[in-house]
Amino acid sequence: MNLTIQDVADMAGVSRATVSKIKNNYSGVNEKTKKRVMEIINEPGYQLPSQQNH
């Protein structure tokens, strides 16, 4: 199942900007928030479009 950044943001209760910052390894994101977002992104069967194999 493909997730959009908005899907991940909604599931994690954060903004799209926060998900983007985490995906792009920007500093300044709370570690607890980063962990929650990464758990969603890394769930088996879920992929953000940039993670898809082409």
C-alpha cells in the first residue's frame, strides 16, 4: 500500500512538514515524534512514493 506524506502525517498526528523533515533527516525534530513517524513509514507493506522500487 502506498502512503502519501499526508497519510503518514494524519496517522502520526503531525504536519506534512514534520514528516518531510524526518524523511530528509533535518535536525530539530523531537525524537519521540521521529520514532512514531518512522514506525509508520517502516510498517511492512507500507511505502512512501520515494521508497518504491521502479
